[in-house]
Amino acid sequence: MIEEADGTLSGVAAVIDKDLAAQKLALDINADTLLILTSVGQVALDYGTPKQRFLETMTVDEAKRYSVQRVRYDVQGTGYPDLADVMAAVE
């Protein structure tokens, strides 16, 4: 929303980082569980390379190590921002 010169409010187009918003809300309400649903099947290390491998589970410590490698999903684009949001919520 923006406030016009006459004081009225108008809607504007915006992008909301839903994962970050969910992480912040989970922290604010002291949630025991944070679920982030996605259409991505699995997280892959070394995405798109001959060494690519998929992860079934990971600990926070593993996620920290993997985040240095810029974990990538099994679809085009990076999964790092989602991973960072989840790590912040569970720490």
C-alpha cells in the first residue's frame, strides 16, 4: 500500500518472500514446527554436475556445510534462500 497525496491508500504490486515471512512468524510465535511446502521433489548437492546427489534428510550442521556449497534444488534455480530461512527458524 502507498499513501497518495490526498491521503487515500492505493495497492501496489509487490513480491513477498513467503519463506522468509514464514520463518519470521515461526520465530515470533515460538512455533515448535515450521513446514515449507514446495513442488520441488528433493534437494540436490552439486546440482547439474556428474557428482549430483539427492538428500533424503539433513541436520542443521549439515545444512550449514551445504549452504557454503550453495545447495541447489533438482529444478532450475537456487534453493539457498529457502534453506537459510529454515535453518534460521530451527536454530
